[in-house]
Amino acid sequence: MMPGTAAAGVGQGGAIAIALRDAGKEFETPEGPVRALSTTNFTVLEGEFAVLLGPSGCGKTTMLRMIAGLEAPTSGVIEVGGRNLWTPGKRDNVALANMGMVFQDANLFPWLSVEDNIALPLKLRGVRKAERRERARSLCRLVGIAGFEKRYPRELSGGMRQRASIARALSYDPKILLMDEPFGALDAITRDLMNIELQRIWMETNKTIVLVTHSIPEAVFLADRVVLLSPRPGRIEEIVDIPFARPRSAALNEDPAFQHIANHLRERLEH
Amino acid sequence: MSPVVNELRKRRREIPVWVGSLVILAAFLGGWEFYVREFNVSKLILPAPSAVIAAWIASLSNANTWFHTWITAWETILGFFFAMIVGVGLGAVLGKMPKVEKMLNPFIVATQVVPKVALVPLFVVWFGFGMTSKVVIAAVLAFFPIMLNTALGVKSVERGYREVLSSLNASRWQAMTQLEFPSALPYILTGMEMGVVLSIIGAVVGEYLGGSEGLGNLAVREMNSYNTTALFAVIIHLSALGFVFYAVVVGLRRFLIPWHESARAMKG
């Protein structure tokens, strides 16, 4: 599929949450400009779970970081909730407040308790302390770390830290959750568990999620649509609809239809 | 070997560390006492530790000692206080503005290389024989480690933490209060630990060279009257004062940064 026609999914009925319109990214290097992401058109629908899949250097993280407002596109427009995110010189505040970002490292502040880490975005927004605590408490329950509110991040396991970081991103109730290889640093068993947990959190909160990964099973398990990217220069190679009903269980990995899609994606990645 | 024997061996080896420290101290003082008595060393050269400790304890009930102690302590506190304000402030600016730091770097290195104690007579000329010159010296000596460590701390903020605040659209002020300051605090405390020791040194050296008050001046006076035992007693008194200041600053770690490795190691 050509990048220009990559706007699949439109017409599924939902409103558009995120739109990339001719968005691209070039990095300046001493050896001249390098294309990180070719001119890309792509939309994510409200409530959708989109997964960006590809090998390193395919521009998937660049694409997510441009959506998150962390890196400016060098061409084209990115719209979040219908608002132009990158106007020259600054980012759109309303669009930013619509999104919560989860990084590969949990990036919890070591000097704050789990509760204060989760409520940090609310503190920045001037929410009162009692209200912050209340919200952090209910988010801890949602992400499955109730009882650890007063602990410091170092006292938590890697999986629990990432749960706290998801709770932090959800604290101000953004419509969109952006996740950059959130479980990439976790062991395989914890990772499978976190995938199931993330699906549950997504279904309970009705968020739109864009998640970056290089794991094919993770992509197929989580996604409504898998966006396959390929490198040099980074571009959208194919968009694959994943039809399995929700909630999906761990046993889905053994399903022939699941493996068929996974094999197809693997072949496309290796060609 | 049976586990029981192993267990007994392990237990026998587990002598607390402070016992070892005490043994070393006792051996040192014992050797000193022995040397002085056995070789009839003149107490003008080296008084026996027993005599020194007796003189020190006697000096503690002397109002004069406490008057001089307060002078030195006050000079140290004031000097350290100004060093903190200027050092943390300037360090934060340098840490935030790499270009300014590069521009000032040759001068910072130059001022670091100058033996600052050599400037003491100059400060006495400028600020007189009173407390002011000592406060200035204490501040100048303590300033550098505080500034350099603060700058290092602000520069060492983890990139990932910055990105969190960036994605949350935090203001520069929020980034400073929520991220840069707490993140730099362990570094600032390290600078303070080095600085507080230097500010005592500054105050005492200032007292050596000019004026008529303070423990440094008291030490010089005892030396001039050939009372070496009393001189040693003043040195012990100064060490005790320095220890108190240092312990207070080190103790701040546990209150201010209980989350940090260094504070946890202290409990250990």
C-alpha cells in the first residue's frame, strides 16, 4: 500500500482522534539531512487501539513523538482532536492536554511517592491536594497497584513501575494514551501479563491508544489495527486490521488465525 | 564442614565496625602516651594525650572558651549561609545556561587554582580585623564546591524526566521546582558537606591572621605563650565544633533526600 493511501480505518464510523496530514520528519546531521519519516498520511479513530510496528530505524518512535508533541514535524500537519498540534514556534495546549504519554522507562521521579508521581500532572494543573490523593488512589486500583501509594518507585518491580506510569498518564483523564514501547524493558512473562492488563484498562477507560512496539505478538494481541512501518526511509508499509473479539485472552496466541496474521507480518518485516 | 560450625564462624567474625574504630583510636592514643612518657618528651613539644584531654575538659567550664567558640561558630554560619545563597543561585544559572558556563569556565578554573587562603591578608586589609573579614573568607572558601556541585546537579537531570514534564506541558518554573531542584538536591548536599568544612577552615585561618577573637585567635595566643597543652586543647575543641557542623549537614540528607542512595547507605 502506498503511504498516500494509508488512511484506512476512516469510514469505520468513529470520529478522528489523531490525523497526520503529509507529516514527515527530517533530521539535520553533519552529513546532510536524513529522512526519519517519509511524508505520511494516517488517522486514528476515537476509541481505537492502533499499534505502530516495525524494526528499529523505521520511524515508529519518531511518528509517536511527533504526535506526543515531543518532536516537531519538518513537513505537514498533525491534528489532535481536530486541532493543529504544531503551530510555528509553539505547541497547542488543548491538543497536548488531550494526550498522556507513557515512555519505555517508567520515568517516575525517585523523590516522589507512587501516589505523588501519579498525581504530578494534577499538581501541575493546580488541583488541590485532597483531590489529587483521591484520584491517585482510584488510579492505583485501576492499574492494579492499590496498597503501594506511599512507596517510593525504587521499592516497586519494573512491571509495577510501568503500571504507575500508566496511571500518571491517565491522571488528568486525557482522551488519548500514547505508549512508546512501554513493556520493552520487562521480562517476557511480565510483558504478557501487562498486555492483558493494558487491554483491560483500555476497555474500562475507553481511551484511544497508539502504542509503539517491535514485538509482533504484542502488536497482534493488542491492536485493532497494526500499522507496519519499514526503514530507510521510515514509511508506512501496510495497515492490517486485527479482527479478534474482545476481551482477548492469552490463549489467543495459539489460535491459527492469530498465527496466520503474525506470520504475514513477519514475512513483510523480513522481505 | 557442618552448617552449625559455619554459622558459629560467621557469628564470631561479625564484630561491629565501630569496635574496630575504637581499637584503632585506643592504640593511637596509647602509643602517643607511651612515647611521651617513655622518652620524656617536653610538653612544650608534645604534651601527653591524657594532659590534653584534661586541659580540654577543664576549658569547657571556662566562659572565655565559649565566647570564642560562639565567635568562630557565628563566622562559620554566616559565611556558609552567604556561600549557600550565592553558590546555589549561581550554580543553578550556570547549570541552566551552558553557554554562560563555557564563557566563565576559564575564570572558574583560574579562581579554583589560586590558593584562596593566600588571599586572606587581602581580605583583612579590605574588611578589617573584625568578624566581617572572617565571614567573607569563610564564604569564599565554601562557595566554590557549592556552586560547582549545584551546576553539576542541574546539568545531570535525566533526559527522560525532562520529557515527562515536556509532555505534560510544564512551565519553566514548574520544571525548576518539580524536577531540577529535587534532582539536584543530592549534589547540592555534597557541595554543602565540602563547603561547611571549608567555611570553618576559612574562619579559623582568618582568626590566625588578624583580630583578637575566635578559636583560631585563641590557638595563636596559647602558642605565643608556649602553652602547647592548651593549644592542643583548642585544636580538639575546634575539631569538635567542625564535627558538629559536618554532622548537621550530613544529617540533612536523611531529612531532605530519604529517597536517595546516599541517605539509605547511612541507615545501613
